[in-house]
Amino acid sequence: MSEALRAAGRTALDPRWRVLPAGGAGSIPAVVSLLGRELDVTVVVDGGSHPPQRITKLIDAGLLERTRVITMGPLAEMNAADIEDLFHPDDYLSLYNGATSRTLTSAALPGAGDRILARLEAVGERFNHNDPSNWLLANRAAVVPGLRPETLSRFEALFQAINQTLR
């Protein structure tokens, strides 16, 4: 998404950043332990407007700065959100359908306004959450031009928020 925004002349992730997927907020304490107390990091986590308790404990212990923890809820304009919710629901379903050979539409999912993963789970869809992102990477030349402005703006807001924490 960063490269798509950069190509469009919009804000992308600053190239000085190194992305380290931790696999969820529960893994962040282990990452901090492995990398040490001198960690210069910004953490992006799923959730609402407040960091999860495991992240709050790291902040309270002085291992992370509160201003360098970014939560998905405000960026996705939801009470609680996952990274997938930065995509407009129809954009995410396009990735999901491409990766799983399904034909789901947002109208077929309950809970409009809820997290897209929760909406998929509500209709019994179980899948590897990496598959839609891998499908996007493999098909980005065809997919990116069709992404809705809301999707691009949300990712741009994420990259702006991350870049503002860069020292």
C-alpha cells in the first residue's frame, strides 16, 4: 500500500522505517525482550483508541512511548478495528474473494460497521488471514487501481501517523 501511495504522489511510509511483523499485541513483549530496552520503535496494533493491556504494561514500564503506539480504531473510524479494516469492506472482500475463490459481497455479511474479520466469521468463513494480503501482493498491478478512495486515504493516514513518530 505504501508503494501504491508513493506512486500516486501521496504520503507513503518513510523509507527509513523497517517493518517487523510481530503477529499481534501479545507478541510485542517478546519482541521488546529480544531487541532490548534501547528499542526505537513505533507499534501499530489492532483495537480501539486505547492500546491493549499488554502494550500498556510496556508503556508503564518505560519500554515503549505512549505517543509511539498507533491503534487501528481511529484510523478505520471504528470503535475497534484490525489492519484489514483500513480497506473499504468491498475492497477487502475483493482481496478475500481472489484469495479464496469465493464471491462474497458486503451485503451478504451481517453486522455492517463491524470489523470485517468478525463479519466473515459470523457467516462461518475461516481462512488464513495472510492469504488476502499475499493475493494482493501477487495481483497488485490489477488490484491497486480499483481501490476506493477511502481505502487509500486510511492507509495514507496510517503512514502519516507512523511517520510523525520518526525521530
